[in-house]
Amino acid sequence: MNSDESRPVPVITLKPRHALPFFKRHPWVFAGAIRSVQGDPQPGDEVALHTHEGEFIARGLFNPHSQIRVRLFSWNQAEPLDRAFWKTRLQSAFQLREALFRRTGTPARHSDLEDHTHEAGKSARPTEATAYRLVNSEADGLSGLTVDRYDRWLSVQFTSLAIAIRQEVLIELLVELAQPAGIVLKTEKGLREAEGMEITDGLLWGDPPPRPLTVVEHGLKWEVDLTEGQKTGGYLDQRDNRRALAQYIHGHRVLDVFCYAGGFGLGALVWGGASEVVAIDSSESALQLAQRNAELNGVADRWRSIRSDGFKALETLRDAGEQFDTVVLDPPKLTRTRSALPQALRAYHSLNRLAVSVLKPGGILVTCSCSGLVTRDDFEQMLADVAIQSGRDLRIIEVRGAAPDHPVSPFCPENEYLKCYVCHVT
Ligand code: SAH
């Protein structure tokens, strides 16, 4: 890092005709857009981005090991990326979540505090949740930092080297602003290599989280495992989609494919009054987590799980003539690269086609994609093809995305990844 504050900030100069996206505040400067680097910046150092004519565009952080050579943070030349800067950004991120959520145990603003049966979105009070995303990288002006709160613990992901290098100051600020019991680090596969980071997952500060840790979401209790669990511990982005489904499925037999900790299926039973859930996942530990969550919420008698590949399980159910009133498809990311996109779209197609084949006429299909590279247009076209080829009619009744604690930056559309479509299929 630039230890000597008086040292001039190194300058990254763009090639001609490459500046427009950065004036429009896109935060990622790829190596191919850069003409020259002046001043010998070290990995993680602060740099200034200039046009080829020497005009200032933005301040950012440099990483010679990543294809994203510079991540931009401030378009104000007079604003250094120092402790005060990080604090302001974190405070702004926290303010949004404070407006969105009411953690269990905090005073009620309305008399219907304990009423969990109201329909999502109809209440004027903040959502009851003890697990939510506090910092969502680019969308909170903090490219490379993701922080999820799970009750009194924070699960942090550094997705850029420059942010990882600043972990001491960031952890200090998180402790000051969020007052957690502990902070753990969890790094997504492949990121260490992409960013050239040498970081070790585990406890960064405070007490280790209990295993399991119980969190609450719209009145539902979940056990999560911050140490061994997937993602940062759970899939918080689907919170409101799980809740939204409830209004359509009273008495339904529900198939929850790619269930992880049981999110959609448990919501269907507890909020929606579904009659039975068959939950499928290829991971034994996910199914165990889901089973415990079914017990915790008193619906284990209506919970059945099958450990299997999602595609294979759907084929087997179809061949056995099984029919469901609702099918939920929430597969993992099916592509990370543009070149694998056609293959991923074919996989979504066959998955959805299989789902429709086990869906009763008049049933509900909830179909999701967390692949950022798959656009809403691609996804809707896929659904149209599935309907035609299945000889069924399909109407989209809700187009949904990630919950509001996962805001999207209009400057960085790549930041939006989750699509969740609720469809009526006849
Ligand atoms: N619906 C969940 C999140 C699902 S995440 C929720 O609301 O919380 C995707 C899940 O797919 C993970 O649990 C993962 O274990 C599972 N998975 C990945 N590949 C799979 C496959 N081929 N077949 C079945 N499950 C798979």
C-alpha cells in the first residue's frame, strides 16, 4: 500500500476510445483497456485512472495479478481511499439494511409484531430477519467486499486482492459499526487464483460461531453452518422469493429440487400450508441440514428427501409417473464463462422441461437462475421453448430477483445475477 501519503498516486492511462464506460462509473478496468502504468504501483495500491489525454476519471485500486487490473471506487479526485472513505461507504451500506430489517428482539413498531402469517410485502414494517447481506460489493460501492450477517456473526468474503490487503482496517471498522460477536472469512472457489490472493479461511476476529447457528427469517428458524456450509452459510438472496411462493400453494404437493437447507420447501409448508414436500439435493450435508430445519419448524412429518443429481431425480420421478402441484428449480450457477453459455442454456432447458413433465396442469413452476451471464431475455426465451416443446401453456405470474439487501448497481449490470420466475403452467 502507499505508506507515504505524500507520494504521488500512480497513474493508469487508458487507450484512446476506452474511457466512456468509466465516466459512466463502471468499476472494473480490464487489462486490455490500459495503455500504460506510471509510477510503479504495487499490488493493492491506490491509483488514478486517466484518459489517454491525461484527464482524471476516477480513483481505484490496482492488481497486476487480476484481469480486472483496477477496481474503481471514487470519481472524486479529492477523495483518497483511506479509512474515512471505507467508513463512509460501510455506514451507507449499513443504513440501508437498518431500514430494511428488524432483528428479532428489537422493539416492534406495529402491534402485529408476532403475526408471521401476513403476506410478504403487505406489511409496512421492516422484514424480520437475523441473517442478511450487509455489504454487497459493487452495489454498495465496495467492489470486492461481501459481508453477510448471521445473527451476531459476520461472514466476510474478499473477492479482490486490494480489499483483502486492507482487511485489518476493514475488520476494525466492521467491529466498530456492526458490533459482532465474531467475524469469519469464507472464500469462494477459484477466487484466490483469479486475484492472486493468499488468504486462509477461518475466524478473523472474536468468538467462533456456534455450530450450528440459528437464524430467523420471516419467522422461520434456520440452522446454518458458517464453517462448513455453502456460500457464506446460506442463500440469503432467495429470502423473499421463498416467502412469495407461499401465497400460491395451499394444499400443494411440492417438489423442491436443489433444496440446500430446505428454504423453498420449508417456506411452502410453514407459510404456504403445502401438504407435502419432496426435497432433492446431491449433497448429503445439505439434506441433513434441511431435515434438521424441518424438525426445528415442526414439519418433519411432511418432509421427504432424496439424495440425487437433480436431473436424474426428475427423470426418475417422470418415469414413475409422479405428479406435483408445484415444482421449484434452484440450480447452482451453471456457467461462469461466456463460452459455456450455450451449454448452460441447454441445461436450463432440459431441467425446466423435466420439471414441467412432473407438473400437474394448473401447477406452479418456480424456476431460478443464479448465472449472471444468462439474461432475462435468454431465460424467458428458454421458458417459451419449454412450453412449446412440452405442448403446455405457460404464463409468467411473477418476475423476481434477489432480496433488497442484495441491491444492484445501475453502473455495473454484471452485479445482478439472480432471476426467479413464478409461472402458472396449464
Ligand atoms: N434452494 C436453496 C439454494 C440452492 S443452492 C435455498 O433456497 O436455500 C444449489 C443447491 O444445489 C446446493 O445445495 C447444491 O448442493 C445443489 N446441487 C449442486 N449440483 C447439484 C446436482 N447436480 N444435483 C442436485 N443438487 C445439486
